[in-house]
Amino acid sequence: MSDELTARGRAELLSARRESRTLYWMVALFSFFVNMLMLTGPLYMLNVYDRVLGSRSLETLIALSVLVGFLYACMGILDFVRGRVMGRIGARFQAKMDRRVFSAVLKATTLNRAPREAATGLRDLEAVQRLITSPALMALFDLPWAPLFFVGIFIFHPMMGVLALVGAAALILVALVNQASTKGPLQDANAATFASEQLGAQIRGESEMVHSLGMRGSAFDRWQIARGASLDATIAATDASGTFTSMTKAFRLFLQSAMLGLGAYLVLQGELTPGAMIAGSILLGRGLAPIEMIVNQWAVYQKGREGWGKLAILLGAIMPEPKRTNLPKPTARLVADQVTMLPPGGQQATLRAISFAVEPGQAVGIIGTSGAGKSTLARALTGVWKPAGGKIRLDGAALDQYDPDVLGQHIGYLPQRVQLFDGTIKENIARMSLTPDDAKVVEAAKKADAHEMILRLPDGYDTRVAANGGLLSGGQIQRIGLARTMYGDPVVLVLDEPNSNLDNTGSAALNSAVEQQKAAGGIVFVMAHRPDAIFHCDTLLVLEDGTKRAYGPKDEVLKQVTKNRNEIVKAAGKSAGVS
């Protein structure tokens, strides 16, 4: 099955590459003329040594030199143009696949599928793009014309041709040994570099915790160990590839000198002219150049090849989103019918046969112990995870009938940990839209009771924030996240532990937002541990070990599942009174 998925991903990459098929043919045509013009140097030397020096004709020398200058200029222009064309082929391929790969990376990360390929997806795409524009791929276009130069050497003398073929075979053998010997070190170097970068990113992302817990020294030590392993692996890979590069260069120079020595011997024997001796050496260098270039650029070739394979795995595992029919904005009517959730990559269901129906204007509190399935249900309600069994329907349509971006406009989601993005507060509330609606941004902030708080910031809604929130407190980040959740008037709100970082003022804002959503005919789901979070919920769903223990009006459910109902209700009322 995995082979089939990889083949499907490889077919998608090939399809993207075929879009530049005309340009590839253009490069091949230019390569033909460039290699034909490469004969200019040998022919020039042949005529200078055998004709010009023999006849001592200055006019012939001038004419040949002018002609050679013109031909070299043509060759330079053609070589420059084909390089530009290859650059555009690489750019076109990356532009074609950028959005698809990025989407697959996000989806794979969300679904916990192909994690390694997802972690390096964009880097792999860049590696393929660099290979397309590298001299290594250009050398592959020149390689088919190498036999032409060897034929020219054979024409001069069979012994010189045999030497050229033996030398070429030896270089090809070196290239094959290079592939076998450097594949492992290069993969180890890439893996070690990835591991050190991941650890560094984790330390940076949790810098406050690292500092507050006195972990800086130990974290730095671990990072330095990982960094050292990366450097050692990189040095080993560089040494391995550098050895073959040096061997190839030295052997190629030796072959050219040997060709000159053999040619000189044949000249002394009267079997060859001096011009043919020089021309043969030049032809040999040109014939071996593509092989030497491939060996020199082997690291680029290997990374590009490895990136192509990993992209095939990623794209095969993560299918592109199909085009869906645009449905009208739904009414707030949600039904879960025998929903069973199996976490991506998991073997055991975390929700089993959950059924309930919610009407407009209802707020549903979802409670249960840790591991009961609350967060799993939140992911199911937002469409992030697809049910393994059953359906969740919004206004009669299953969630997977909506385009994910469209569904996200109808369902507002506030996760346990709110993450902001680099940008302004306005852009964060507008869900990073390139054209944020200022009126809707302010309206969402007011619904979250965050408007006044935002205005007190240095630049108001235009205040720039970092991904970690910068100088904003946890409560401020939570309220901005709540405003983002309510942007665009979603019909369903899914709030996962929404008051975990809120003070009394923030809790009051949350309660107000819930009431506003209910009054507007929307639906609210609140996953909570704290009683005050469900104070404004009129319906309660109790989860226990992934199953529905109780569902119905809040007071009736509390009577069923708790012995201390009065205490819970008292705690909720007190919290609401304070806020």
C-alpha cells in the first residue's frame, strides 16, 4: 500500500515537471548547439598547428581567430540562455508545488501522518529546485554528447580513442563508487542537522520556561551535543565527497597529460600531426567534463534525489483537497450521529458512538476527566479530524462536504493554548487575511470584550505582536484569541478550556461572548474542567472513557452524575457573580 501511495506522489511530481516539458526540450536543443560549438577549440588548434604554422600565413590566422571569436560568443550566449531557462524551470516547479507541499505539511502535521517527511517537506522542495538549477543537471544534458568527442579522438588515432574510453570508464566507476560511499554519510549528515535544528527550535519556543526553571545550561549542553553530532556528520560527508572530487580532478588532469604524451609519441612515430595531438587533449577534457561535474556536484544531486523521494512519500500520503460545491451559510443546527473517533496513527478509539443534537441558541458544556475525549471531540467538531465512523452534520451537510477554509469561517475554534502569529493584532483577529475587514475586526473584539484592552496598547489594533505574544499577558492573548474565534460571525463556537488563563474580567468577557452567541442564534461548545466555564451552558454532555455518560439539560445531568450538585452550582454562581 505504501508503495502505491509513493507511486501516486511521484506521479504528481512528474506531472508538475511535465508542465515545463517545452522548456526542457529548448534546453536540450541549446545543449546540442553548445556542444557542437565546443568543437571550436580543438578545430582551431588543429588548423593553427597544422596549417597556419606550416604556411606561416598571418591572414589565415586572423581569419580563423575572428571566426573562433564569433563562435565562442555564440556559444557563450547559448550557454547563458540555457542557464536562465533552467533557472525558470526550477522556479516554475517550486511555484507549482509550493502551496501543495505546504498544505500537505500542515495537514500531515495535524493528522500525525508522515511526520518526518512533513517536517522537512519545504526543505525537500527547495533541494529539488536547487538540483534543477544546478550545474549537475546541466551536465546531464551535456553527457549524451560526450561520445561525439570520443569519436573525434578515435578519428585522430585509435590508440588515443582507447585511452579516452578507458579514462571515461574509470571516471564513471569513480562516480558509481562515489554514489555508494557517500549516500550513507550524506543521509546521516542531513538527519543530524535536522535533529539539531529541531532541538534548537524547541529551546527557542520555550525560552521563558527554560530560563525560569534554570534549564539554560543543560538545554545548551544538549543542543551543543546535537550540534556537534551534526558538524561531525557534515565533516564526514564532506570528507567522503571531497575525496572523490579531488580524485576525479587529479585523474582527469593526468588523463589529459597522458593524452598529450601519447600524442607526442605518435607524432614522433609519424602517425599523428601536432595539431591533432593538441586537439585530442582538448576533446578529452571536454568529453570528461560532464562526468567530473556530476561527481563535484554529487551532494546537490543526492539531496535533490532524496528530497524527491521524500516529497513522493508526503504527497502520496496526503491527498490534495478535492473541490467542493459552495454551500450557503448554514444555520446553527448540529447533529452528531454515532461518531467514533480514531486519532490519526492510533489503534484505539478515543470516542465511541457519540450521538447528540444541538439547536440554535444552545450552549453545550462538555465535561469529563482528563483523557475522557473532550479535546478529541473539539477536533472532530472543527473538522480537523475526520470520524472513523458516523457523521457530524451542520445544517444537514456533513462537515467534510465543506471546504476546510469555508468551514473555518462557520466554526470558530479557541484551543487550549492560543498561538498568535507575527503581525498586528488586527491581522491576528482577522485570521491573517491579506484584506482584513476593519469593521468585523472591531466587532469581534467588542464581542470578546477586548476592544478597550486593545485600545490601551501602544498602537491599538496596529500593535505588532510576536508568535509567542511578546509582552502580552496570557489573559490578553486568550482574549485576542477569543476575538479571532468570533471574527466573521461563525455559527458554531468551540471553546476548549477557554478560561484557563483568564482572570475575573476575562471570565466575564467569556461569559458575555457565550451569551451573545446564544442570543444571535448560534451554538457554543465549551470543553471545561472548571465549573464557572459552564455556568451559561444550558445543556451538558458528560464524557467518560470516550463514551457518552449523560446528555441533556444541565441541572438534570448534574443530578445524575454528581453527588455534590449544590457545591458545583454554588461555585459556578459565585464565579459568575465575581466576574
